[in-house]
Amino acid sequence: MRPRKIHRLVGILLLLPFVAWSTTAIFFLVRPAYTDAYEQLQVQQLPMGNIIQFVPDPSWLEARFSRTVLGEHLLVRDAQGWQHLDAFALDPKPAPSGEELRLLINDAIAHNRERYGTVDSLSGMTAVTDTGVEISVNWESLTMSQHGPNTRWIDKVYDIHYLRWTGFENFDRIFGLFGLFLLIYMTYSGARMALGRR
């Protein structure tokens, strides 16, 4: 088969991936709703109402005090990770009840009701709001993460752009490398033809 025909065939094979690459690249320039989609939710902090004194455990690498709508919290980090302690008894602080968790999350999302709405349902330490945003709470570190409809849509754009089309990681990696190899070949063969070389 002649190089020109091979070049044309490879170009046809790359047509769909190339369209996918170029159209999704537009998104990376515009980035609509990107800020809201990947916002790092913060537990709302209140001024400390009490002076807390204690003798720190030698195994602690870090200690943080905070006060939220649920009261005082002591977060400590050791070699195993974060622990959430009662600020006065220094015992592990029990996970919040459903109503307490709802109160904590609604307080954290009050700054953007248009996106988050209010908590609609709870399952363990995860809530779903009436706008379809899923919010997870890590009680040990007192942190939150959120994942909404636009987050899922943007994640899908990333998958299309990076040729993660099947959901099978190894296959998608080979598929992506094969596509890059064909693209390099297209560039090489096209340059040779442009220069009048066989």
C-alpha cells in the first residue's frame, strides 16, 4: 500500500478521536461552571467560646481546635492519621446524628443556595441536596467534599478528552498510546509528503 493511502487511512481512523480532542479542548479554555463544580466546601468556623487547656499526647503530630454549630472540636493527627476528639474529655467524639449532620452541612452550604439548595436525604455521612449535589463528610478530619451534576459532566469531558472511553483502565491506556502513535505517524508521513519525499 502506498504511503499516501496509508496516510489517508490513518487520518480516517483518527477522525473521531481528533474531533473529541479538539471539541473538548474548547472546554478547557472556557471552563464553564468549573469553580462551583470543584469548590472545596469548608465547615463553617465560629469564634471559640471557651479556653481549653490540656496536656497533649506525645504521639500527636498536630492539634487543631475549632467550634462549629455542633460545638467545640479537637482534631489531632498522629502517625495513623486524623482523630476527632471531644475537646474537654479527650475521648473520641461520636459521629453526629442525622439532624446534627444536616445542621452542619446546611451551615456549610448556606453561602450558595442556588447551587447547593438544602439537604434532602442522608445516608451515613453522605447527604444529597435538593439540587442533586452529593456532599460527603469526613468526621475524623472534619472536612467535606462535594460532587454535583456539573462535576459529573466535567469529569465526563475529561474522560473523553483523555480517551478514557471504555472504563477499563488498561485498555484505555493502550488505546490512548495507540492513538498518539498514529498521530505521530500522521505528522511524520505528512511532513515527508509535503517535502516531496517518499
